Amino acid sequence: MSRTASVRSRPLAEFRLTRRVALQWLGTAVVGFFVFAYCFARVLAAIRGHSLEPIVIRATPPAVHFWLLVSLGLVALVIVLHEALHGLVMTRYGDSPGFGIGVSYFVLPYAYAETRGDFTRNQLLAMLLAPFVSITTLGVAAMLGYPSSVWLIPLATNAAGSIGDLWMAATLLQYPADVRVTELPDGDGVQGFAIYGPEPDQNADGQPSSLECRPVAVVLTTLLAGAAGTLAILVGLGIVAVLGSLAVGSGDVVIGHPDGRWFLLRHELGVNGDAHLEIGAASVLAVAAVGGIVRTLVAAARGELE
């Protein structure tokens, strides 16, 4: 721990990567992969100038196998680039980073870049968000130059692998820019960080001052978390419904009214075994927004936003 952090008594808040959080990250990352893949596919369809849906899934010919191997090779490259970008920003603001791989609580595999130090909120935000923003930007630029579906799996993998970074960034954004962030003070081996107020905001008795979360940021992050959770539930239920129907039924699944005011999902099998998938993006986003609002109202009723 840095000397600056060691002289502070108690942090304003702590973030700990507990088993529960690790499981939440894993579930969100798995569902997030499909969500991000769909979003990038819509971008690719817009670049190509045609509609994405209905998405037709066919048995893969040998040529598709080749491009799948290329995509998997790009995934490996993206993982290395992701951690390298973390390390590059860490070098800018702290010591030389260390790299490695691990498994949190035997449930969440991850690659990592780490450094020790005492950072401002914005410095740590830059470290967390650099891979997601940079690789997404480079990927969309690559789509513009070569509009191929080969980019979808690597970009979705990078975005899904950034779930933990985005989660921690959302936590940090609830606090003012002049807070300081460092490793947890108790050294119990749990991954995470502690948030401290700047030195002038510590009281004479060593207790944290009234520097707290910003109310608007807390409400927004709670709203977004609720919407993301609702979206994850919807996607998960859709996947289970389709797989269940394929296992014991015809494979046809329709949720909502395709020609009506609301529509979530349609999955149908063609006569040649092709699968036709259509998603009501507007309705899905509307339900997710309602979920976010409900989560925020519940949190307010419980006093969690104070």
C-alpha cells in the first residue's frame, strides 16, 4: 500500500470482489456476449446497408469453419491487446504493471494487469475503460474498412470481458473526481479497492468528512444496473426458451405479437433446417427501461439511494 493511503484512517467506501459479485459478473458476461454480438451485428448491417433481421442461421459449410478459426485467433489477439492497454495506462499513472491469469472463487476465469499505487478517480477510470473504448473503436473502424462478420466474435468477447471494468467504473462514477483510490487496507487477500476523500476533507479526529456519493450519479447507476439486469434476464429466458424448444419441441418460439404493438422474440425452423431469428429490439429496450425504473424505486424505498 502506498504511504499516502496508509496515513488515512477509514475509507469512504470499499469495493470487494466477493463470490457473489464474481458470479454476477460471470452471468452478466455470458449474457452480455450475446447482447454485444447482436449490437455489433446491427452496426455491421447498417454499414452494409441492409437489415439485420431476420437472422438466418445455417449449417456451417467448410468456408465458415475457416472464418470461425480466424475469429477465434482474433479473440486471442484481443485478450492480449486488452490487457496491454490496461498496462499502458497503468504505466502512465503508476508503476510497471504485472500480468497474469487467474480464477476468482473457481467460477470467474480472467486475465489481468495489476499495479499498486494511489490514484485519482479519473486515473483509475482511464485504466478501466481504455480497453473497452479503444478496441470497440478500432473494431468499428475495421468494420468500415472491411465489413465482415469476422469481427463480431472478437468485439463481443472484448465487450463481455469488460463487464467487470464497466461495473467498477460505474461504482467510481458515484464519487467526485477528487477522491483517491487504492487497494483495500486490510490486506485479507480479497480483490478490490478503497475510496478515500482528499486529505483536506479528513476531519481532525481522522473520521471521513461529509464527502459522499453524488445523488444523481447514484440514481443513474442504479437505473442502469436495473436495466442491465432486466436485459440479462430477458436474454437468458430467450436462450432457455429456444434451447428448450429445440430439445423437446419444434424449435419454434414466439414471445409477443410480431405484428402487434409489442414483440420480444421469434425463433423458427425452416424446412431445410435453417433457423430464423428475429428480435424486437424496441420492446426489449422498453422492458429493460421499466426494469431499471422499478429497481430504482425499490432502492429508494429501502433507503439505498441516500
